[in-house]
Amino acid sequence: MFKNPRRKSTKKIYIYCLDQYIKKLKDQIINLDVEFEFNNYEIGIDSNKDVVLCHYRYAELSHSNKQFLVKALAFGVWVEPLVSFIDGRYGYTETRFLHSGYFLHQKAFSILSHKRNKFYKRTIDLLFAILLLIVTFPIAVLTAIAIKVESPGAVFFKQRRTGLLNKEFDVIKFRSMRNDAEKNGAQWASKNDARVTKVGNFIRKTRIDELPQLINVLKGEMSMVGPRPEREVFIETLEKEIPYYRFRHAVKPGITGLAQVKYAYGASIEDAVWKHKYDIYYIKHQSYLLDLKVLFLTVKVVLFGMGR
């Protein structure tokens, strides 16, 4: 995908949208490290090619306003959707700006229909899963013994999660909580969660608790890299608050993912919003290089105990 160097260097952007959207956009971009101005149609596009023009819901603009942007493009001015500008400059997709037209007109999402990409990704998943199962077998055995010694209950923990195309499956993990952790019903894990055992705290920080999910990868239910699989009971709540939340299920969930390494902790709806921004970015930009980058960052998390 072609990257515009102006995204990184520009100090100010010009945004074009209907007046009714200005307040909404201001509220979301007010903290970004860039100045912005709305609906300035007097800017000299024929003599100022270093500016960046962004639009929001382009289809709703009047014919004359659309022509202004087309003319700017003809003069060599960089013009793109506001979502794409944020995407390219900050490395996440601002999901609160998404609408159906964005998905339908963005060629980047066409990667979801590339059979060759799916074949290569599956091949890499199998190779990594088999290799890691062999290399980490001694660690897995020691972990199982430690869990059994510390607290009563099963070594492994199975839980229904939602995966590709909203199909549910049983995710497998090493048990890191007390056996009665959800006696009062499903609830999000929180920071310094009292339900987590001492062994559980260590294996969660080092991501050792995720090792059994390699079995899910072999079964084709998960990938090495992708959005984290969530429970349906939480998804039903989150999709009411987060635009296009279920779009994350357009790809297989992953043992690790861009959201996990970029936004390591999440225990609230606001945290879920930020993770979803990175998940959508990953779906749009998924590639072997991005997967390798995520895997490399995951290794850093494991080695330095920076996990949740």
C-alpha cells in the first residue's frame, strides 16, 4: 500500500464534511498532534501542494464541494478520507468515524477474499504452531505441574469464544484463576484480579497461559496473529457501544495480535474501543511483514514479562 510521507510531516490538515459532523469530529481529534480547519474552500489549491485535505462522508457533500476536492487532487494536492489519514499517521483505525461506505469502497479490505493470502497464512500458522509445541513442551509440562500443586482443579481451562464469521469454538488455555473464578457469572478480568493464582499471575504476564491455544491453531479455529477471541456475552454488549465490532470476525482470531502488543491491558469498554481500533487496522493491513512484526513484539512481551 502506498504511504504518503506528508501524513507524518504535516502540521495541519483541512477537513471537509457536512456542518452537522464538525462537533463529532472535533471531539475525537482534539488531542491529536496536528492542527485542523474545517470546510475552508478558499485555500489556494493551485499554488499550495504541500497541504493535506481530508474528507468525511464524501458522498454526502454537495456537487460543488466534491468538485473542489477533485480539482485539488488534479493539482497534486493529497486528498484522502480522514479515517485513512489517522490510519496512516498513528497506526490505528478511528472506528468512531467508520460507516458502511468506508468498508465498501476501501480496496485494502479486498485482501479478505485473496485465496493465496489465506493459503500462505494457514501454512505459516501450521509451521509456527508445530515448532512452538515442540520447543515449549518442557515449559508446558512444568506449568501443568505448578498449576496442579498450587490449587485444586483442572490444568486446562476451556471457554466458548467467538471466531471466524461469528462461529463459536472452545479456546484452550492453562488455568490461571481459582477453580470458582466465575461462580457469580461471566466477568471481565481486571488488573490485579484477586481470582488469579500466583502461578496464574506469572503465566499470564509471560503469556505461557496461551500455549495450549496452539492446539486451536492446528484445528484451524485460530491463527497465530489476529484479533483476540472474545466471549459472545461480552460481544453482545460491546457491539452496542463500538461501531462495527463484529467486523473483527472477518478473520480468524489470534493467539497474539496487534491490539495485544500495542495496547497490552484491557478491562473496560473504553479499552475494548482502543483494541478494536488496532484490530480493524490489522485486518486492513494484514501481511506477512505485519505478522512477523507482531510476533517479534510478542517475544519481547514474553521475555520482559510485559503481558497482562
